[in-house]
Amino acid sequence: MARWQGLSRRTKSGARLKKHHEKRKAELGRPEAQTIIGEPRVKQIRTRGGNHKYRALRLDYCNLSDPNTGKAEKVRILDVESNPANKEYTRRKVMTKGALIRTETGYAIITNRPGQEGFIAAIPTQIDVDATQKRTISAKKKKRQTLQRKRIGSASGTQKKTTTRKPVAKPAPKPKAAP
């Protein structure tokens, strides 16, 4: 069955909506490009109004532009270091906007959407990948430690409350009725 990106035929509460037009070809959804490193392969897609999108399926070069110097050059992509969009993309080396890539000149961050535009534009960055991974690991450890402290703190707090409470006086025994 085809993907469709039109309005839902139901309201939030579940009532049926009357459709004001049939499905349009422009509302057709397509699978994502999931651009990887390899021999360049770009697919042309016709969009609404006769315009075109260029879906980059594989690319091995990027346009690296340095905002400080104002110079741009075409450099080879060596590897995808991390992709904050999805951990699975990092493992499979999928390139999307915001992904950290290793190039011939160093590390760079992708600034455009290769699945929509058909090429990769990137800017150089001074990020040290090992340090970044260490930072995330140490942040996770700190978070775990604070959670443990909170748990221990709350437990000891309740323990203090119970030990410092005044002992409740036991009710006096009822007198036995005479026969």
C-alpha cells in the first residue's frame, strides 16, 4: 500500500470527516533516501508544479565551506562518525542533516538535507570524536549517580522520620465486666 501524507479522515475524538477532495498525487509519501557513502547515485523525483527534487542515495564527496575564510572546496567523505538523528543511522553510516562526518581535511558537520537536494554541504568543526564520546559517557554516569543519591536520600529520610516520631501510646485495656 502506498504512503499518503494527506489529512486524516478522522477527528481527534474519532468522528468521521467529510473529504473535501480526493487523494492528490502531491500528497503521496515516499520512502526516505538514507544517503550512504559510495559511488554517487542521485535519483530525480517530480514534485508538485512540475518541479524536481534530487534524492541522493549514495555520495562520496561533499562541498566543504569554511565560514571564517569564506572558501569552499570539494572533499572526499571518509566516514560517518555520529548521527544525532538516530543511533541506528550512526551504525549504518547514513548521512542526514547534522551528522558528523570525517573528511580528507578533518571533521565536518552536514548543513543541508542530502535526501532532498542531491548533494552534501558541510562546515568544518573542531570536535574531537573521542572526547565527545567520553563527555556523553561521563554525563550518563553523573546522571546515574544523582539518581542513586536521590533514591538513597529519600530512603534515609523516611527512616529518620520513623525513628524520630514519638511512640504512640497504647490504648488502655478495657475493664472486664462483672458477672
